[in-house]
Amino acid sequence: MAADVVNLRQFKKAKARAEKDKTAEQNRALFGRTRAEKDLTRAVREKAEKTLDQGKLERPATDDSKS
């Protein structure tokens, strides 16, 4: 029943490092997009907005206060 001797300081540092790695991996999954992917998304969004704006009808302003 001999227990392994563990340096508590090293154990705490290793545990903190593992937690930090776990958080970093989660962030890479959530926010890890390349610049090319971001640029492509922005270009697609801008094209969609432009196409939508081209289909809008502009109506002349009417002055309803004269009636």
C-alpha cells in the first residue's frame, strides 16, 4: 500500500495546463475560421445585400398634409 509521492506544485500546474488546453480546443472549434473563410462569408453576405437592394422599389414621396 505504498502511495506514489507527488509534488503538489507540479500536479497543480499540470492540471491547470490541461484545463487551459481544453478551453483552447473549445475556442478553436467555435471561433477558428481562417481569413479566407471569413472573407468568403463577408463577400457572400455583401452580394446578397446588393441583390436584395437592387430589387427594392423606390416610391416617390407624397405630401399627405395638403389633403
